[in-house]
Amino acid sequence: MKKTVIIGASPNPSRYAYVVAGMLSERKIPFVPVGIKKGQLYGEEILDLRQKPDIPDVHTVTMYLGPHNQPEWYEYILSLNPQRIVFNPGTENPEFFELAKKQGVEVAVACNLVLLSTGQF
């Protein structure tokens, strides 16, 4: 399965990170929510991004963190050794694209909601 880390997870049901967690849950795709807000998403506790939690076997990181907030987390996100990073609308970051590509990480500029809805995930 494509274990997915949601960076910028939120317990707020109106946030896209929350909606994508629901879609992953419905499709039985394992996910790990990581953010600065406390709470749960579909039975999974949101891990504190500031603690830089160790998460093994990551396939995909999906970004819901704006580009101006990403630099301090580059090293942490890349340390998860994802196979790909999905930059959702509003999270596009050419600097991070290049760092990820240099480590052999696939970069996708896409909407995770669309990828899941159309079977392209």
C-alpha cells in the first residue's frame, strides 16, 4: 500500500487535508497525519510536526503547507525517504522540487483529491 504522510494535517473538516484523509481512509490507504494542530483524522492521531516524528515505509508525502512555511521542514520531509511528494494547489515550491529531485524523489504538482477521485493515486 502507498502509505501517505499528510503534512499540514488539520482536524478542521473544512480543510482539504482533512478531506483527503477521509478519502485515503475510505480507500484503505494507510496515512499518517502530521501537523501543528492537535486532534484526530479518521481515527489517526495528528503527530506534531515540530517533533519531527519518525515514520517508516513512507511512499507518498502530500503537502498542505504553504511554500513560505516549507523551508524549515525540507530536511525532515526528505528524511522520511518518500518515493514521491505531491504538491497540492497552493503548495508549489520550485526550490523544494529541485531538492527532492536531487534525492531521487518523484515530484507531482497535482491535487491529491483529484488523483484519488480518478484512480490516479
